[in-house]
Amino acid sequence: MMALRRLAASPLAWLFAGLLLTVAIYAPGVHGGWLFDDYPNIVDNPGVKPASATLGNLISAAMSSPASEFKRPLASLSFALNYISTGLAPGPMKATNIAFHLANGVAAYLFLAALLQAVGTARLTARRYAAIVAVCWLVLPIQLTAVLYVVQRMESMANLAVMLGLWGYVHGRVRMRNGQRGFALVLASLAAGTILGLLAKETAVLLPLYAALVETFVFRGRTAPDEAAPLDKRIVGMFMVGLALPLVIGSAWLFPRVMDPKLWATRDFTLGTRLLTEARVVMDYVVWTLAPVPRALSFYHDDFAISSGLFSPASTFLCIVVLAAWVAAALLLRRRAPLVALGLALYLAGHVMTATVLPLELVYEHRNYFASLGLLIALAGTSLALQRTRPQRNVLAGFVAVLAVLLWSGVTFGTAQAWGSPLSLAQELATRGPNSPRAQYELGRTLIIMGRYDATSPFTARAYAPLEKAAALPKASILPEQALIFMNARMGLPVKDTWWTSIRAKLTARPASIQDESSLGALSTCLRTADCNFPAASLMDAFLAALSHADATPRLKAMYADFAWNSLEDRTLALAVQREVVKAAPSEPAYRIGLARMCIALGDTPCIREQLQWIKAANVGGWLDGDIATIESQLATPRSS
């Protein structure tokens, strides 16, 4: 009996129970399908589907992500390893994501236990609080998209490196404060955590900032706990070199770019309106994290209202005031309640990249994967402070924590159930986001898939309404029109002129977005493979509308070159455009390979050799071996007269 009681009181037992609970609430979502950016990064990305686990194939897979110019190689490599093991099935990939989420929970526990002890909390109390906070963090409903949305393994992998880096940092600093050797561990933890995390996603670059906040609020730059002790020059120097210097250099590089209106041309917001809007977004995240309402956690937030001024809407000014008070509270509490202050600061730091000057989309729930931990740390710090003054509140704090875990688990489990099948998810998200073009499009697309391009299927008949609605909503891309054209063309039904007219109007009015480009590419591929039957001239007019803007991307031009080559059969135009593409993006091997293939067909040997020379130089680790072999084979084969 005593052994059972000790086990029940063990923080590790609580953590283990929380891990099992997390598996249980996420299990229904494993049976779901692919979603949104899963397609370009995994489903439609041949790079993460290698035939075998050779070194060249794995390097090629690691460098295949279209999500970022930094390629995020560790995440892409993990997708490839999943594919080699279980094929292109979303279930095993989602299960792998859950495993990474559990690992993050354990890393959060280790970091929090070390952090709580560093501020003077008794060892057992620290571990108990660390277990409670880690379990709460694991079951938060706002974490769901970082877990069941396969492509966001990028976020969870990067976060794992960050969590472990912080754990090592705190552990090393405690050793230093105790007069032991620890600086090497501090330095190694930050360096390894940042580098490994960056190989999964760029958000890991914030690790030095998080560590600097831990240093500011907990260790205060000193090796000894005495306030009169001098600052440790090694710590100060480390942050000058590892944080301040990169910040200055990065800001100098970034400032001219974010001030260039061309950078914002594909967005429906400017730098100014983005900053105003993000004040509301960051405060909404707090509510969505701690008091989540299913309607708010809708995955698609493309219908989020943009702030056009300080008082438009009025909540913009209020949120800015609250954020200013938030910063002031963190500074005022840094000595009396360092954990509370640190948690508040970490939450804001978690949004420094995604909620400021970068021209990213405005709202994504997975951006709170680390930031939400800051909120929980602040709550834990508040609870500890209250218990020091009134120990009888210990039972009340435990009751509140259990209740929170149950409520959050219930919301997460309900949403995970909706994620259990593509149709149920599409219907749920369309209900949660009635004014979201993406949510309505996704419902229509899912119904098309369910209908299997059968004109007599009831699913097919139901697909038109959400797609037509999506096309008419403000800020909609051309994805809905593309889906309607694709569907009717594949079924041999008439394609409405109004769909093409809508596409041309949207692409003429604004620069093409990534979704617009993907839509044009999909239509071009469908026409090339003869799966679709519609006039090539209609698609050409759409391409020309998109290319009418001066800042058309190399990706869009490459799609147009492919269209001109295969569908228009205008080799001169295709070659000229492809050369423009290579000139605009000379370091992208795919464009060089495309140009080489065109030159092979035209018998232009100097052009082939020029591109082949560059491709060979870029073939680090053999990841381009297959392309090189194909080009050399075709080069050696005499052209038939």
C-alpha cells in the first residue's frame, strides 16, 4: 500500500500518466488524411519519396522542401524515412508526430524541473510542478495542429532541440552557480540546440533569446547567487556574440527588405497593418490557449480581419495597451516573482519572428507550440507565489490543474476525432470557418475526392456549393476556380467561362500568391497529361495575367515555361522563359535541370555542358546523381534526324 502511495505521489508517474493521456486523446486523429501544406511538402514532393535509403537519396530528400529556402533538411529527411518504412500513408506519419510531441513533453519536464529548482523551489515540489505543467502543455488544444498536421513536424522537431537546449543551459548555469564546471555545457547546449533546431525550422533561431531571458530573470548574469557578485564576463560575451551581434547583422540585412513595398505585393496587408493586426492576434492566442473555444481553433484563419488603423477595429488599440502593460509587468515582477516575469517574457519572445516584420501569413495556431509554455510557466509561478503566503491553497491549485487538464483534454479529443477522417475534418473546419475561403475550398476539394470524378456521385454534386462560395469570398485565391475547372474538365463536363474570368480578374488585380501559382501549375499538368480537356488559350490568358506583375516569381515563370513547352509547343518561348528563371534563381538546381532538358531536346550542346557543370558542382553528397546520369546519358545519345 505504501509503495502504491509513493508511486501515486511520484512526479514521474504523473508525467507518464500524462503521456498516456496524450496518446489517448490524439489517437482518433491518426486515421485522418493530408491537409493543406502537406501536399507540396510531402504528397506531391518526389524528393521525400526515395526508392531506397542510399546516401544520395537521403541527401536529396533532405534538400527537397519547398517550404523554405533553408530547406529544413532534418524534417524533410524524417518524412523520407517514414516513406521508406511505411510508404505514403498519413497514419504512420501522424503517429511519428505524436511521438515527437511526447518527446517534447518529456523535454519540457526536464527543462521546467531544472528551472524551478534554479529559482529556489524544493526538489520534489519543483518536479511535481514540472510534471503538472508538462502534462498541461501536452494536452492544450492549441497544440493540435503542431501534432496532427503532418508537415508541422518541422515545428515540433525544432522545438525539441530548443527545449533540450534550454534544459542543458539551465543545468550548466546551476553548476556554474554552485562553483562547478558548467560553461562548456551552457555553450554546447545553445550551439547544438540552435543548429539542430534550425535544420528542422527557422524558429529555433530564437533559442539564444529564450536563454537570454532565462539568464535575465533567473541567473541575472552572475555566477554566484549573491546580488553583489559581479557579472560573469563569459556569459555576457557569449550573448554579445551569439545574440546581440547576429541581431544587429540580421536587422541591417532585413530592414531594407521589409521596407520594400515589393516584398508585400503578394499580401493583402502592409508592414504597418500587419504590425497593428498582430497585436490582436497575439492577444487572441492567449485566449485560444487558456480558454479555447472550438470555433476559434479553426485551423484556417484567412478570414481574420486586418487592422487598418489604431481604432479600426477598436480592439487594436486595446490590445496594444495590454501588450505594453504585459511588458511592464514582466519588468516589475522580475525580482519578486521571477517565474511569472519569465513566463510572460517567453510568451512574447515566442512570437518575435512570426508576429512582427516578416511578411508571413497572419495567424497560425502552431506558432504557439513553444510560446504557450510561457503562459503555463507564468501560471505556475503565480501558484507557487500564492502557496508561499497561504500553503492551504495547495489543494485548490491541484484541483484547478486537474480540472484544466480534463477540460483541455476534452476539447483536444473532440477536435482530434474530427481530424479522424478527411471528410469529417473538412466539414468541421467549414463549420468553424464559414467565411474562410480555404475552409470552404477544402470541403469542396474533399467532396471531389470522395466523388472520384463521377458525375453521378452525390459527393460530386455537393462539391459545387462550397467551391462557388469559396471563390466569391474576399481574399480568396484561385484555388476554388481551379478545382471547379479541374473537376468538370476531368469529367468531360462544360467548363464555365465565368470561372476563367474570375481567375483572370484575381490574377490581374494582385500578384499571384503561392496558392495561385500552385493552381496554375496543377491546371498546366492536367492539360499536359490529357486528364483535362479545356482550351490551352484559356490557361495561357491566366498565366499572362499572373505574369503581368513585375515581381513574378521564378517558380511561376518556370511553370509558364513548362506550359509553353508541353502545351503550346512553343519551344522558343519556353527556352527564353526558362533562361530567365535560371538567371533569377541561379542557385536552384531544379531550374538548371529543366533548362538542361530543354537544351538536350534542341541539341544545344554548349548549353547542356554549362548547366551540367553547375549541377555537378552543386552535387554535394551525390544528391543530384540521378539527374546528372540522365543528362549525361541523353547527351551521349545521338539525336535522331
